[in-house]
Amino acid sequence: MSSLDTSRGLRFEGMFQGCSSLTSLNASGLDVSNASHMENMFQGCTSLTTLDLSSFASTRCSYFQNMFADCSSLKTLDLSNLGTGAAVNMTDMFASCSSLEHIRLGNQFSFAGSGSNTLTLLPSATVNGHADWFSSTTQSWMSADEIARSQNKIYAVYAKYPVAYEADPNPSTPVNPGDVTASGMWGSCAWTLDSAGTLIVSSGSGERLDEQDSAPWSNVADSIKHVRFEGRVVAPIVVCGLFRNCSNLESIDLDGLDTSGTEVMSWFFYGCSSLASIDLSPLNTSRLINTNNMFTGCRSLKSLDLSPLDTPRLIQMDEMFQECSNLESIDFTGFDTSNVTKMGYLFYGCSSLKYVDLSPLDMSRNTSLAEMFAHCTSLVSVGLKGLNTSNVTAMDGMFNGCTSLSYVDFAGLDTSRVTTFRDMFNGCSSLRAFDASNLNTRSATSMSYMFCGCTALTSLDLSSFNTSNVTDFSNMFRGAENLRSLNVSGWNTARATNMAEMFFACPYVTYFDLTSFNTSNVRDMHGMFRWCTYTQRIDLSSFNTRSCDNMDNMFEGCVRLVRMDVGPAFSFTGSGNTWCVFPDGDTANYYYTDWYSTALGAWVLPADIPASYSNMATTYQKTVETPSIWIPQKSPFSDVPNDQWYSDAVDYIAAKGLISGYGGTDRYGVGDTLTRAQLATILWRYANPNEAMLYDDEQIAQTVNETGMSDVEGYAWYTGAANWAVENGVINGYSGADGKPYAFGPNDPVTFEQLVVILGNLTSNGASQNAPVSVLDRFVDADTVSGWAASSMAWAVSQGLVNGGNGYLNPLENATRERTAMVLSNAFNLGIMK
């Protein structure tokens, strides 16, 4: 059969099956190196007495079941080069080989299976008076079951008679057989893993590993602690995930690994979460084109030097350092990225990275910076000077979740081809300034969530933005709760289709001048100005709503709105139109319930406006005279007089969206005791405003109790807040004698000392647990402060958060809703809460 070229053959199953008269076979010419199936290959060759398969060098085959079944005359069999490391099924491989008395197995052979029905066994028929087998390696008799369960992977001859010790003619790295816990082959490279966790890969050529393939040692990956290469180990052109999920790997010596012909090393160290350092200098990367996810999940890696790498052909490096959560520095000096086209998610989740200088990188061909620094929560600044970004089309989520980032300098960057800025600064809660003049947005189609959650921004001038191609503005400024000045004048929105919740929860923008807006194609405006609680005037005179299908809750929570300018193309259209109404007023305080139409010269009920509107340009206002823009001095709550010590505090906290009236009414609840569930909800709104805002009826119906405390209801209005409070150690619950919490007490009143402790847990970063209690001595009732609350109370006093009244702290009194508002207001004024 030497003339047959079977080097590319994959399936050899049943090749000689049923050749019952075949007595001899020379299979030395068969190349089965790429075989995946050899099941039933010689099954039923009942006259075959000898079979030399020593040339069968296969390490990729998965199916061996019934390979020699019913070869009842077979006496000798040489499988010294047959590898079974990839075996999935070896059931009955030697079934009914009742005459077999001599079999040679190489160091690539192991017995697959585990259960009594699937475990591969040598035949146990009695031959030469022996049912057991004599091992040349152990020099002892072994049952077929013992041989299979020993998972022996070192060279051995098994016979039905005593045989002399026989050394492996092709030895791999010498090891103490008793110290080896696993072994196998990677291509022609033998590998062993010893009891100390050292993986040794010996000289040879490794086989190709595509992204979906498992490394040859993947089943023992979590036992590998150290790696070294002995001799020259030639890596294939594609070697993905070679050390993937070696989660306990502490060190690796890359000397001896020849990567001169390697083009793909993606996922190479993926999940090596214990690896603290890597010396990459031995690697030859001159042909490398793909390093996607190469170091993803290397959570112990603190620094990385890429300067030794020569990468002139590198094209893809997406997610290369993703989730390297302890990475503090990286050196790109000399790192060649001149051909790289994709860098998306490059540092995603590198939460310890404070500064990155990208200026050494050549980005002239790069197209994506998407999510590049997303969730780099310690990132303060980034060096972008001199970067050529002329081909970049995606910057979506570039700084998403960078909670420490205060400023980014885009000077000199070319963003003229960028089509999506979605989520670019989403959650950048420390971003204090933004210079829009350096961003060219002429190609942008999406700005959705671009500044969502930028709670430190107070002023934003985006008048220079070119928005002529933008279709999606949804949630663009959502939760920018301290924004007071917003300039979007001159925007061309002719192609916009989505403005849903665009300004949701921007409470301090008092005037929205949107006169340049063309909304003729906008289909969704739901919640557009929702909870803009201090907004007084919105100019919608240019708005065309005839294409709009959803205007639900468009002005919900705009409790201080006193003027609305609408044009002839504005009408309440689409499904849910009864929910899009102008907000009611409060006749007992500073404005009327109805709206005065300058065109009609009459007062109109808010609920009647959608039904009776007849496409007239008009101004709706709360007074007959044109109102000036002013900050109201009276509370929107009917039970909060304007002249009480708590009035301003209640208004301030309400404007923050932390406390609202009961059940959607205008009653605040002065004098009412605050419950622990209510306090958890208030603080959840502060800590996670976006999550809390989305906690609607649908979310409530899906939220189970995760606190571990049985008195917390699942699927309740406070369940999400309670889960958050317990998970983050804000509210720890009542503890028993064993110190373990057993109850949350959702309906229990909050005492003043509990309020102080809980607020300290949230804001003090541990300082409230260590404050000297001596500062309490000046208070008459200092001794009534509970021991567990004393340090927190001392912290609150030293911070000026608590002053006491007439020398009393009253720690055991129940905290009323107005006193809680005062404490929270003080916390904001003192910078304790941001």
C-alpha cells in the first residue's frame, strides 16, 4: 500500500472491515497523521495473525471503537506510535481478540473512557495459561482493568508471558515515571506534567491549534504551575490558546519555543490568572498577524514590556489585554502596529491602569477603537498626542465606565470617518470638562448614551458638533445630573430617528433651546425630558412630530416647567399619546395647574391639550405674562412649607431624584418615620442612578431576594435596593449572637444612629469605622449612642455632618423623612456625597 498517498485522509473507518480471509497485511505505507476516524478499521479480520502498525503515527484521531474487534487470530500488534490523546471513543477496541499475546504501546497511548461500559480494555482471555498481562515497564502482572485504569502513558510491552524490561527507543525528556501525573504528545513533541506542576515540552514540531481547538494538556490545565521547553520546539503557523485557562500558571520560560513561522497566537495566555510576569524576549514574532485575546484574563500581570517584539505584519490585536485587572503599566516602545486594523476592547476591564501612552503606536491603518479603555476604572488620563486616526470608524464605548477619567485631550486627532460615538463617555462620573472643538463628527450616525452618567459635568458646549448624519440620539445625556449649561444650538437633526430619553434626568438644565432641531423623521421621543425637575422652559417650536410613534412620558417629572413653545407641526401622535401630557402644576405654591395658551387666549387643562390640539403654533405657560426664567423658591410638595428649617433640604434632595412624594402624590410625608427599605432605595438611587431609574414594574417582576435574609420580599418595590445594599455592605442587617445577619428589617424605622452608620458605610471608605469616639464627649447624651454606632457617629460629628441640637444627638430617635433630607443635603454640601 506504499503507493497510496493518504497524508490528507481523515476517515479510515471500516477500511478492511469483514476481510475474514485476509491473513497478512502490510500497512506501513498508510499515512494516518491527519486521521480523525479509525473505528471498525480491521473489525472481523478473523484470519489475520500479525499486524505491524508501528508506522501509524496519529495524534489527532478521535474514534477507535471496534478497531480490532473480532480479530480472533491476531497474536501480535505493534501500536508504538499510535497516539490516543484526542480520543473520544475507544469502546471495544480490542474486543474478542482472543489470541492476542503480545502488544506494544507507545508513550502517546492512553486508555479513554471511565465507566464499565466505555472503558477500553485489553482482552482478558486466557492465553499461555495467563488471563493477566505482564508489563515490561513495571515488571509485574497486571489485569486488563488495572492497565486501563492506570492511564499509563509511558512506553510498555504487554505480553501473556514474562518479558524483559525494554526501554523506549524514542525517549522523550527523561522523567521519573513515578513523578509523572500526565503526559502526551503535541504533534511530535512529547510533554509531561510532574507532581510539582511543571509542564515540560520536548523538542519537535507542534500541531496546529485553531481557536476552537483545545491545547494538548487542556484537561490538566489547572494543575500547571510552571512551563519550560527542552530542545527546539517549533510552533505551527496557527497556535491559538496554547496555555488557555492555565489558571494556576505562575512562571513560563519561553526559551526554546520557536515561533519564527507563527502567524496566529490569539488566546495564547488567555485565563492565566496567576501569571505575574512574562518575558517575551525569546519570541520571534516577525510573521505574527493576530494576537487577539493573547493576554485576556491575566489578572495578576502588573506590567508588560512589548518592546522586544518585532511585529511588522501584525493586523489584529482586539482584546489583547482585556480583563488584565492588575495591569498598572505597559511599554509600547518599538512595538510596530503599522499594519494593525483592529484594536477594539484592547484594555477592556484593566481596572488598575492609571495612565497609558499610546503615542508610540502607529494607528494609520487602524479602524476600531471601540471599548478600548472600557471599565478602566482607575484611568485618570491617556496620551493620544500625535496619533494618526484618519481611518478609525468606531469609537463607541472608548471610555465607557472610566469612572476616574477627568479629561481627555483630542487635539490633533482625525475623527472624520468615525461613524459611532455610542457610549463613548458613558459612566465617566469624574469627567469635568470636554472640548468638543477637536472632534470631527461629520460621519457620525450614533451618539446614543455618549455622555450618559457624566455626573461631574456642569457645562457642555457641543454647538460645534456636525450631526447631519446622526440617526440615534437616544439617552445621549441621560443622568448627567449636575449639567447646568448645555449648548446644542445649530444642530442639524434631519436624519434623526431616535431621541428617546435624550435628556432624561438632567434636572438642572433650566432652558432647552432646541430651535434648530428638525424632528420630521424621529419615531421615538419617549421620556425625552423625563425628570428634568428644574427645567423651566423648553422651546420645541421647530419640532415636527408627525412621524413619531412613541411620546410616552415625554415630560414626566418636569415639575417646575413654566413655559413650552410649540410650532404648527407639533402634535401628540402615535401610540401612548395619552401619556404624553404637559405636567400639572401646584396652585398652592408657585404656579397654576392649567396651561395658558397665548394663541387661544385661554387656560387649558394638561389632559385636554393632546385631545384638542389643532396644529396651532402657540406658547403654553403657567402665567398670563411671559415668565422670566427663575429658580422656584417654593417646594413642589404640599406638606413642605417654604419657611421651615428643612424646606430647602427637601427640595434639594428631591431635585436630585433621591426622594419623591408618596405614590406619585404631592405629599412628601413630613413627620413620617423613614423605613430601612426606603433608605436603601434612596441610597441606591444615589449610588446607581441608571440602574435604579430602570427599576420599573417589569424589572420588579424579575428581581428575586439575593440578600440571604428571609424577611426581604422578592419582586417588591424595594427588592433591588435591598440586594444592592447588602451586596455592597451598605446595610448589613441585624446580626445574631454568632455575628451572622439574620434579618434586614425592611419595614422597621431607621434610628438616627442607624442612618449615620449606613451613610458612613456608603461614603467614608472605612473611615467611619475608625474615628475616635472622644469627640462625642461634648454631647449630653453621648452615653446613649450604641457601641456599634459610636465610631460612625464620631466620624459624622467630625465631618460636620451631624451637629446635634441643644447639645443632644438623640441617636435612638427614629429618623424622620425631613431630618434624613437635611443629613443628605449636608452630605452633598460637605462633599461627602458627590
